[in-house]
Amino acid sequence: MLALLLGLHAVLALAAPALGRRLGPRVFLVCALAPGATAAWAATQAAGVLDGSATTQVISWVPGLGLDLALRLDGFALLMVALVSGIGAVIFAYSRWYFSPRPGLGRFAGVLTAFAGSMLGVVLADNLLLIYVFWELTSITSYLLIGFEDEKGSARAAALQAILVTGAGGLAMLAGFVLVGQAAGTYSLSGILADPPGGGVVGAGLVLVLLGACTKSAQVPFHFWLPAAMAAPTPVSAYLHSATMVKAGVYLIARLAPAFAAGHAFWRPLVMGLGVATMLVGGWRALRQHDLKLLLAYGTVSQLGFMVVLVGAGIPELTFAGAALIVAHGLFKAALFMVVGIVDHQAHTRDLRVLSGLGRRMPGVAAVAAVAAASMAGVPLLLGFLSKEAAYEALLHAHLGVGGALALAGVVAGSVLTFAYGARFVLGGFGAGSGQGAGGHDPVGPDVPRPAPAFVVPAALLAVLTVVAGVAPAVVDPLVGGGAGALDPAAGKAHLALWHGFTLTLGLSVLTLAAGALLVVGAGAVERFQGRLAGAPSAVGVYSSALAGLSRLADRVTAVLQNGSLPVYLGVILLTVLALPGLTLLTRTRLPGGIVVGESPLQVVVAGVVLVAAVGAAFAHRRFAAVLFLGGVGYGVAVLFVIQGAPDLALTQLLVETLAVVIFVLVLRHLPERFEPSVWRLGQATRVAVAGGVGVFVAAFSLVAAGARTAEPVSGAYLEQAVPEAGGHNVVNVILVDFRAFDTLGEITVLTVAALGIVSLVQAGRRPQDRA
Amino acid sequence: MILVLAVLVGVLYAVGTYLLLQRTLTRVVIGLAIMGHGANLLLLLAGGRAGRAPIVDGPGGGAFADPLPQALALTAIVITFGITAFLLALAYRSWLLRSDDEVEDDVEDRRIARLARRHDEARRHDEDDS
């Protein structure tokens, strides 16, 4: 069934482009079938899965590589499916109203469906390599979705940035998966978690995996791609860049942390440190944004940092709080993004300096925004408050020493910032006083058209869920508890609660709200302070200079390696031959015994003659002299053939050599008498050195190769069968025309092609005045 | 395992390599032909010691020379001849069109290298400006 649901996504993704031409924006409703069916099926499985019995399905794919289509729906996967498919279906419904009919909409719906399927695959896959495959599929579909408005340069650049950052991280993650998988002896995720391997190699592998997770989940210093990805249409931002894809990294860290956090000393400082830093940087930057969508993007970065702190600790209570935050964040952040989409769609601007009085014009949307933002800020009676309480409570009792105290302080500070930018979002977007027409724009607000009710329903649905779960924690408690229990059985015992009594935790919550309110009141001062800090080095700058440097390096390397000179190319190839097989020959082999100087004195003499002729050919200054030396080499070799017992070869050699000399003479009579003095490109000394090296290599190789005749030669059979089977006495001839006749046919074909080429070169090459 | 032939094969390869690294097409062709001779001898050398010509019921006594490397070398001789003739036709055409037989640099590759240099200069220019 699991594979079937993935298949449904694929089928709808492929069909969407054709459907889109006929249905227009309604194609989204058809595509919503895939996530909708998945969510419905997951709901039917919920009871059993949350009790701890996972649903699995294994289809063998590449058994030799340990690559199976292993799918597994456990509690945590169910929690993620609820987000990916549940919120996914809501977003698809929302998209039907967000988009007006336009070309390419079907393709867009198809890619969005493909993304939903890929993300589903990431959370269902129970094989590291399969996770990687789906992981990269989400990167690719995300690239296509961010760059949907491909006529805009900024969208293309943002898409490229996203895929470069997450793709590079993905490659590192693959290497990490291989290291961990090899150490564990299995690529099965549940198998590895049940019996985690240890050691330095596994540690290195985990760092690489974390690198991949941090790029995907936009952790510092890789956070910059996420705000840039806001170039995507708003439904994409609401789905990929808040509720699902960016949580893939969080998902992976959550899976690994309970098994590996305690065993590796670097894990907690690294993961929790990055998380806190991300939470603070994101919150701080969010306070500076004027674009509502960018504000949310930085807010998402901040919240992702929060989640990483919680799920990355590998401590049961924190894991539970993290699972609660994942659910809460999915609900409120998707709702907030949808609200931004509605504002943008109706008012054609998202600048909070320009918007004014929208709250009175569309009170329903404003209410949704207020509820969602309040949940994000941790206001009581909302789901966000419950998760934040759980986080404070767990961090207070985590016994992590100084690091734990720092993490708690960071999380509280980050939550204060969260309250502040949440208020900035609601007041700026829907308040009355903020729109003073800054930047020379007239305020926009009171006269914008009201949105269609169905356009608001999806966001309102999520807001209602936030309230219901906040007031009655029992609604969502089984999902969170079952999810956390699948990660760490001890985490499943915790429960969400509205009221913990008058504890330190409650004090921290009150402190957060109060300090946040102060930041809101003093917003002007904060902005002035931030303005003074602007210009600090940013991660984007590092990214673009790294990219420019890479391109410069590629230019230079190409200019050096591909300089157009044939002798240089050849020299590089020959030096490689000397360096790799040459070194092996030198170090790994010994000269065989049984070496004789020569078969006969005559052979030595003839070899000497050939040697002299060859050297003469190399250093002759005149063309004719060089050709005559070449002829000398050829005839000498023919004599050597005779001595070696090969009269057929000698005969052929004599004929061919004579013919070759004739052709040489025919061509050379046109060419200058002497060779041009050589242009010293490679240098005479280098040429001689390379040539000498090749000569020594081949000589040594020929001795070793001749000494390697240890097996019975196949030609024994040829000698026996020549007369009875082929009726020939000359075995060489029989091999050529009978035993290996097809080889000879190939050889004749080559000669024919060469002859055709020669004829056409000579004919076509005639100068105009020679014709007629 | 005949030392003198092994040395000769080495020298033929060295001379062939040296000539292949030249820019005159005629020398390149001669280099290829000489390397071809070296390859043929190498094939024969790999067939072991000398012996009686592999002709059943032929004259002489003793063991036969291995006929298989001979068949390979025979093919190689003929193919080398075909390549040599083809390259000579190319040299002839080069002479017809340009009155010499130099192997030029690959124009397209030179263009890429020039582009890289121009990019570098443009960047330096930009940095000077700023």
C-alpha cells in the first residue's frame, strides 16, 4: 500500500501537465487526490502505528548494493505524513484559488505533486540509500518550483542557489551514509538505529550526514538559501519552505539523535550550538524585514533552529517537545504563509510599510493571522504554547551542565525574538497605524477587494486546528506521543499539558511574553540599532565569492589543461602512462629468468642496423632522408621476422614497406625539402625525456610480458586442426582466412574505408586552377 | 625473452614517441610508422622464442613458432599501412590548402584559453575601478 501511494503521486505528477491544459487551476484539486488519499490511509493506520507496531513493505531493488525499496510507517513517520500529506492536501486546495489561469500551471501542479511524493518517500524510506534518492528528488523538484517564474533572473538565481547548497550537502550526506552503512553492515535505517555502530569512522560519517541535514534545514551558516527561495510562488513557500522539505533535515537529525547523541562527544555541542545560533540569527534578521514573506522566511529559519536544538539533543523529554514543535510549526507557519499569499493576491504588495488597515477590510484573514502568529509566539491556549512549555520544561531538567544552561538561555532569547517578529507581522500587515506610505508609496488597505471565502478556508482550517489542539491537548497528544515514542521509547511517556502549576517553566514563559512585548513597544529603537549593525559580513557574500572563485579556477585550469597543443595533450597522456602503469611495473614486478641476448649473431647485427636507422629517422633534417631511414627500419624488421620464424610476416612487411615508401615519395615531392625548424613549445629536452621514458617502459614491459607465458597457448589447437579442419598447411594463413576470418573481414573493411578517405581527400583537395 | 629484441622494441617506441611529439605532420606519420614496427615486434616477442615456421609438414625441425601472434602482427602491419597512407593523404591536403604540413593548435581550445584570460583582465579592471 505504501508503494502504491507513492505510485499514485508519480502517476498524477505525470498526468498533471495534460490535465492542466484542460482544467486550468482546478488541476490542483485533482492532484490533491494523492496527498489526500495518503493522509486518509495513514489515518486508518494511526491506531495501530501509534501503539508501536509499524507497517512495513519491502520490494527488492538492487540487492547487491543493499538497496531495497524498504518503506516503513512508524509513529514518527506517521507524524511526518500527517504534515506532508495532510497539510499538502490543504495547500493543493489553496493553490486552486491562488493561481489564475496561466500557461505552465499544469507543469507546476505536476512538479508540486512530484515533490509531495518525494517528501513522502523521505519520511517513509527505511533504507539510507533510498532516503538519499528521495532527498535529492525533493531538492530537484524544489529547484523547479522556486524557479517556476523562469522569466525572472532573480527566481532563476534563487533556484540555482538552493540546489547548489542543498545538493552539495546531499552529496556529503551520501558519503556519510556510506560510511555509517559500511560500519553497521546494513543500510536499513531501523537496523542501524536498533544496533548503532560506534567509532571514529562512524563519527566522521555522522558529521557528513549532519552537514547534509543542516543545508537542507537551513541551519547557520547555510541559512541564506531559504529567504532567497521566497522567489517561489507562495503556495510553494507555504508547503516546501515551512511545513515539509526544510524539515527533512530536522527529521533525519531526530531519527539519529537518540542512537548517536550520547555516544559521540561532538554531537550535542555541534547540533545544539548550530540550532541555537540559527534560532537567534533567524529571529534577529526577521525583525528587520519589511516584506511579510521574507519576515516569515527568517522566522522559519529561526524555528528550524529551535527544532534542531530540541530533536538533536537525543534526550527523551526534549525529543517529545521537538515532536510537538514540528506539528505546531507545520500548522501555524503554513497558515501564516497562506495569509501572506492572500494579502499579496488581493493587495498586490507584501510591504508592511505600505499596507494599512487590512484588518478592517478582511477581518477573517486577520483573525487567522493573529491566531497563527500567537501560536508561534507561544501565547497560552494555542498549540505553540504547549510545545514551547514542553521545551522549557525539558531543557530545565536536562542535566546538560553549562551547555544546557546556554541552550536554555538561547532558546528563551530566540523565543523573545519570535514574539517580537510575530507581533511585527500581525501589526504591520493588518494594523491601522503602520501604513504611512513609506518609500513614496500610497498606503494600500481599505479598498482592496475581499478574498473569496474558499480562498481563506484552508488557512482558517489550520488556525482552527491550532486552537483546538491548544485548548484540548488530548486531541494531538497521541500523535505527538506516538511519534516521539517511535524515536525513543522513553520519549513516548511524556504528555502535553496546559497547566504545569506555578513552576520555573511558567515563569520563563511569562518572561518570554513580557520581554517580547517590550521589544514590540521599542520596535523603533530596535530598528535603528539594527540599521547601525548592517553591513556585517554575510553568508550570502561567502557563497557568491566562493561561486565566483570556482568559476575563475575552472577558467584557469581549462586554459592550462586544454591549451590546444596536440604535442602537449599527447605528452600528458604519455606521462600518465609512465606514472601509473610504469610505477606499478617498476615496483610490483621482477624480471623473469631465462633471458637470452639473441637467437643468433645475425639477429644482433640486424637489430643494430634497425636501431641505427630508427635513430637516423628521428634526427634527419631532410624529408627524403627520414623516409629512407624509415624504409631501412621496415626492411630490417622484415629480416628479423624471418629469423623469428615468421616468413609470412616478412613477405607482407616487404610488400607493404615498398608500397609505403612509394606513397611517401609521391606526397613528399610536393613538400619542402627540409623540415621547418621546430618551434620550442614543449622543449627538445622534454620531448627526449618523455620519449626515453616511454622506450624504457616498453622494453621492460616486453620482457615481463614475454616471461608471463605460463598457460598453455591456444595456438596448439590451431596447429592440430589446421590440416583436418581447414585443409591448409600454413597455419598463419589458416588462422587469417578460416579460424578468425571475421577479424580479417573487419580488417579489409578498415582498409576500404581508409582507401575511400584517401581518394576523396586527394580529389577534393585539388585547387580550383588545377581543375578542368 | 630475447634481450636484443626487447631493447630494439624500446628504441622503436622511443623514436616513435619523439616523432609523434613533433609539429610537422610528415614526422608524425613517420613516428607512427616506426611505432607500428615496434608494436609488431612486441607482438612477436610476446609469442616466445623463435621456432620453425608454423607450416605443417614444412621444412626444418624443432618446435613451431607460435602462429597466433604472427596472425595478429600480420593484421597490424596491414592496418598500420592503411593509417599511414591515410595520414599522408591528409598531409597532402594540408599542403594543398596551406602550403605546409604543420599541425596547428586546436583553434577552439585556444579560444577558450583566450576567454579565460579576458575574464581575468576584466576582473582586474573592475577591481582597479572600485
